[in-house]
Amino acid sequence: PDLEVTLMEPLKRRVDFLEEVLQALQLPLRVIHSKAERAKEVFHHVTARAVAPLPRLVDATWHLIEKGGSLLAMKGERAALEIEELPHDKRRKSMDIELKEISWQENVSRIVIIRRIS
């Protein structure tokens, strides 16, 4: 009940579809028509699946994550390599990175959790 969920989608036709589904199901979610790079809001958690390699994803979403918040990215077999490809810069020092593997029905999913510590 206290959870606020916002969906972000760059394609207008998908936004229209999502809004129609949310209205039909009477779900209390909000849809923003924007690319992450252009969005102005800040969120506690940002999730992503099949968006971009981790370095590009972090570049596109870092400004959306509040201090103490996190990015949760579903990644493939290259997850560990993508973590290593993150630049070792000032921003990297403000991250706590964790890789979790979750097995489900003979499949393994990898979730990269990047906490913004400062």
C-alpha cells in the first residue's frame, strides 16, 4: 500500500499500452514517457532488464538513484565481466556492488545490485 511504482518507457506506443493496462486492472502505478537519460525524478530503487551493458546502464540511470538507493539490473552470463568493465572513477567509489545468482526452473538469472552509498 505504501509502495510507489513508476514505469519508464521511451516508446509512446508502449506507454499508451501500459497506461491502458494499468487503468483496466486498476493498478496504482504511474508511467513516465521518457528515456532514463532525460528523466528528472529521483527514485529509491531503479530496476532494469535487457537495457544495455552495465557501464552504459549506470551512465544512463545514476542520476535517478537517490543516496542510499540502488540499481537492480538483471544480467546474463557476462554479468561479472560487465562489473569489471565499470570505470574505476569517483562514481565507482560511491558504489557497493553485489552479484547474486538465482536459480529458477533449471535457469540461472544474475542480478547485479549496485547501492549508491554517497
